[in-house]
Amino acid sequence: MNLYGQLDLTKAGIIAREHPELVKHVKFKDGEHLLLNVSFFSLQNPDDYGNTETLKVRCKKDEQRKGVNYYLGNFKNGEKNEQRPQPAQPTQPVAEEQDYYPTDPHDLPF
């Protein structure tokens, strides 16, 4: 099965900052990586956009905080060459580029 869709990195970063206990620090050959456990869930019926799968941060119910959305994206079954939806355009121009290179090596880049 091939899945394609969009992963909301902004939500992943917010969840990682609000739930640092969910982030695992793992050492690889090229240095330390920050990992966040996730799970795919199949939808009973495709949504209005044809999505059949949902990606969510893997977190026990008793660890979830009220008001936090743990869903990171929706995905469709299909091949890579199928037409994909275009991302929404921002409604307001961005005043300046953000600095994506944090000074703290443990800070997430998103």
C-alpha cells in the first residue's frame, strides 16, 4: 500500500514542545535525533477529500492534555504519480523569514 499526503510539522513541533516526555532522544552514527512516536489509523469511510488514513501522535489517553490536537495529517491510498492537492496559500504576506537554525541544539527546528 502506498500512502501520500501532508504532514503538519507545525503541529508536530507544538506537540513536542508541550509534551517533551513524548520526544525520545536517540543517538545515531550521525548524531542525536529527536523521535516522536506516531500511529496510522484507517478511516471507516473516506473523508470529503478522499483521505483514507490519519496520522496521529502516539500517546496514552491518560497522558493526553485537554485541548491539544494530536492529529498530524491525513493521507490517501495511491501511487506517487497521482495528482496531489496543492498546499493552501497564506492569506497575509510573511514579513520576514524565520530563523530555522536554533542556537540550542536540543530545540526542534519546527
